[in-house]
Amino acid sequence: MSIGGILTILMYALAPFVWLLIMGLIIIIGLHLLAYLRGYQITHHRSRPANLLALLIGLTAILWVPWLTHSALGFVATAVDWIALIGAAAATFVIALIILHPLSYLISLKHEELPKQ
């Protein structure tokens, strides 16, 4: 199968979910823009809980990605299957980190702005 054929099949498979992908992208960009306007810089903010939670979400993706695709972990037999599953888990980790890191900054900023009693 040619690359063009693969991309055509992928386009038809993703077509019903394009609006969800666009909404997710808008939410992520909005979250980063809001955090940036409040002083967020990804290299200056450290959040161990956000990093650990993103790692936990990424690791649990190994268990729930096969279920989400109507498969089972027992069907992951070849090296290509394992590479695809590990890639899906890594992508889940990155997306979780992209969402949780600026969110943790905004939450910690909200706690710092509370008046001391």
C-alpha cells in the first residue's frame, strides 16, 4: 500500500473526530495562553505533582488503550504492536503533561493570591 493510500484511510478514519481534535487543541492553546498571560514559563515552573500525575496517566495508558480500541493486552504480540502501544502511552504522557503543567501553575498562582489571615 502506498503512503497516499495510507493517508487516505487515515483521513477517512479521523474525519468524524476532527471537531473533537480541534476543540481539544483550542482548550490546550487557551490554557497555555491564560497561563502565559499570568507569567507562566515552562522552563521556570517546576511541578512535581503534575509531572508524576502525567507519568501515571501515561503508564496506565498501556492498560486502557487496548480496551479503548476494542482489543486486549493479550493481542499485543509482535514487536510492532508493542512499539505502537508504547508510542500511544508516550503520546498520552506528553498530552497529559502539556495540560497539567500550566494548570498546576494556575492553581498554585491562585493559592498565592489568597489573602493571609
